[in-house]
Amino acid sequence: MKWPEVPLGEVAEVSAGSGAPQDPQDFGNEGYPFIRAGSLKSLVSCGGTASLERLAPGTAAKHKLRLFPPQTVLFAKSGMSASIGLVHRMQFPAYVVNHLAALVCGERLDSAFLHHYLLRFSPSQLIQDAAYPSIRLSDIATLKMQLPPIDEQRRIATILDKANALCAKRRKALAQLDRLAGATFVAMFGDPKFNPKGWKLNTIDSVTLDMRGGAALEPEDFIASGFPVLHKGAIKPGGQVETDSKKKAFADPVYARGRPQNIVNRQYVAVTLRDLVPSGPSIGLAADLQHAPQEEYLLAQGAYGVRLDPTRVCADYFVQLSNMPNFRHVLRQHAVGSTQIHIRNPVYLSIEIPIPPIEAQREFSVRMKRVRQLALLSADSLRQLNELFESLQHRAFRGVL
């Protein structure tokens, strides 16, 4: 079915938020939430307001901030967040930062329909220069969208809302499994920062049989397919190795085989010891290559392989310890550098870690195996639900839903 096209500005008010107050004292526990560009990720994933700052009406009036109504549709219009394309439909009144576009629907446009329309046709397509991502309000207002009758919009939005809610529940279940691993670790071994159970401390070096560093690869060393490269960004929180095909990297097999000192296999744990970000959010992240999608990897600079002594440390224990926020905070204290921070190999190997009895570690491994099995089932279910949702989106905006 062919629906008429109308400029978005004809059926919605297109505006932006205001500059954020600079005085931290302006924010408190009372009043309405204040949404920043950085808030979108958590709002899209869980929709809660607990982590949002709040402004009292008097403070907001002093700064001439507008209170946007529920059902306002938000997305980033400037900065790198604009490239990501996150879209959020507010469920509560809120003040909004000026980096966000705020769309208030008129009588002819349903906000839920607009939300799903922008999820399907991302506003990031309006960015004119990827190096300096920004979206002009005038371009948003002139963006043409297909506009079915309002009752049809609501019918489509209801179907897509239900499908999206199923995906959200599955994502929440996966997040809970991630938290379960950390909670199980603390219950069995205590917080590694304080070592309340008094486990004996040993250096990482004393429980390591081999450690390998990454090769200094140049852009031309990467090819479309070949020997898999494990770069530092591929090691993700939760102990996974990134399997998104868009982010895979490959090297020439002949080149890779000529660097055996940089190749690791399933006997190794991969660790990130270098980061470009000053705060070092990925420093210390670890993943057990036993569960990685490839048999072998060529390590890129910043990624390291550690082969542990299995009679003293289980890989599951070491990976979960490495990924605990309190322990990684200790690791970051050993990092050096400014724009590119790193931990030197001798320093990393000299760090002491608590070593519980190997029997307790093996019991932890048994429990983690069960968690991984549940995670695989949930991830497969989420993949199928995402495919269903994308199919429904495609059909909805072709007028055949």
C-alpha cells in the first residue's frame, strides 16, 4: 500500500533541548529528570530513570529549560552519539540537553509509530560529514516520511511494540546472566579487592606458563579474509570475544604463520593491556579462548595471551577475576601513559591475585558452564526474535503488515 509522504516538520514539532546547567549544585534528588546524550543508551536498554539527574522546577526556570512532555521522541543530533542512531520515546516529562533532537508529535502522527519509523530509517542518514557528525534541525523537519491514517499508525505501532518488548525481555535475561557470573564469584570467593576469605596471594607470573604479546600491525596488514586477528577491542565485558562479522579483522596467513610468538590457541586466555581512552575502560578485560569462535588467533598490539598453570588456576576463575570492576580498578592503577595507556608486561605479571583451592575453582567452572549454556540458548532466542522484529518492520513500512 502506498501512503502519502509528508515532511516530518508538518506533523511534528522539531526542536532541541537546552544547554546543561554547569553548577553541580543545581542537580538534586527532587524535580524532573534531565536527559543527556549519554543517557540514551541506558534509557533504550532499560527505560529506567533511577540513574538520571534531576532538576527542581525553580532551577529549570532559572536556566530557561523547557519541560518536554511524555511521548517526546529523542535522538542525538550532534557528536559521535548521532552516528549510533539510538532513538528513545519518553515515558515521563523531562528536561533535555541541547545535543538531543526532541520531536513532539501533532494530531496526525502517533509517537510510537514515529519511534519505530526512526528505528527503521535511522536519523543518522541525515549526517552530512561523518568526521564531524551532526544533524541540522532543518534537515529533520524536511525529512519526508510515509504517513498512513492515524488508526493504521497505532495498529502498526502496537504490533511492533509487542515484538520489541519480547526482544527487550531477552536482552534483560542475558544481562542478568552476566550479573549472575559476578554474583556467583563474590559468593564463593569474596570481593577480590578486599580478599575477605584470606586466600593466599600469588603473582600472576607464578601461575603463568607462557605469555605472548601482540604484533604491531599496519593497516595494510589487514585483509578481507584470512588468518583471524584478535585485537584489543574484540575482548568484551563478560569474557566474550567479539563475533560480529563487521568487526572481524584478518591477516595474510603466510604473514601470521611467520610470527608464531604472536599466535595463541584455545589453551590461552586473552587479556587487554592497552587502551586509547584515558580512563582505560577496557584495561584488564579477559576472555577464555576455549570458548572463542576460532581455533587460533594472531594477537594485535594491546592484546596478550596468557597460558595458565591448570593445576593452580582455572581459566574461568582467572577470567571472572580479571573482569571484576574492583580488580580492574587495581589494574588501571598500574597503567602508564596519557592518550594511550598500557600496563607493561613485567608490571602485569608482578600483580598479586588471590588463589583459592583448585577444587573450589573447579566448582566455579562447573557453575559457569551452566551459565554459558543458558546464555547460548538466550542468545539464539534473541537472534530469532531480532530477525522477526526486523521482518515485521520491513513489512510494516511497506504497507503489507
